[in-house]
Amino acid sequence: MYTPLFTKTDRGAPIADHLVFYKIMSVADGIRLRIWESATALEDTPSPYLYILNLRVRSMAEAKQRLKAHLALNGGTLVTGQDLPPKGKIKIMPHSTWDGCEDPE
């Protein structure tokens, strides 16, 4: 059974923002990129996160490239052309690959 994670307004747009958080940090052996998405229905999940990615890369440029690729795949295509700070949150489109033809299950 399909249960939506957010409520819609009259025009079909989600009421709650769908956010991806990220942080780029210098560590002893290079750069760490952490990307995560918080769970929207905390009472239904065992963790406060939907997922957390921890990646080690060689440079800040590689970290930003991987972050932009992740955002492009998850509905943040407008952000991919911008210079991003080392820490932030980005609003993305929920269900960015859904074509609207049928209920996602």
C-alpha cells in the first residue's frame, strides 16, 4: 500500500521542503564528502535519516563534482551550475524521476 511522505496543496506541490544536506571536510587523508537526507516521518523510521553517504575524495574539486552529480540525479538540477559552499542544504524535487502517470509503489 502506498503511503505518501508529504501532504500536497491544492495545486499538487508538496507543503514540506524536500532537502538534501551536505558537508565537505578536510581530513588527514584527503577530503570527506557527507551527503544525507533526513527522514520526514520520524515515527515510522528506525533512523532520523533516509540515507547518509560518506565519500573520501582527493580534492575539493572532486568533492563538489560528486556532490553536483548526486544532486543532478536526485532533482537538484538547477544547483549543478552553481558554486556551492563547503556546507549546506539544497531543496530538491521530490520524486524527481516520477512521470506522474501512476502512483509510485
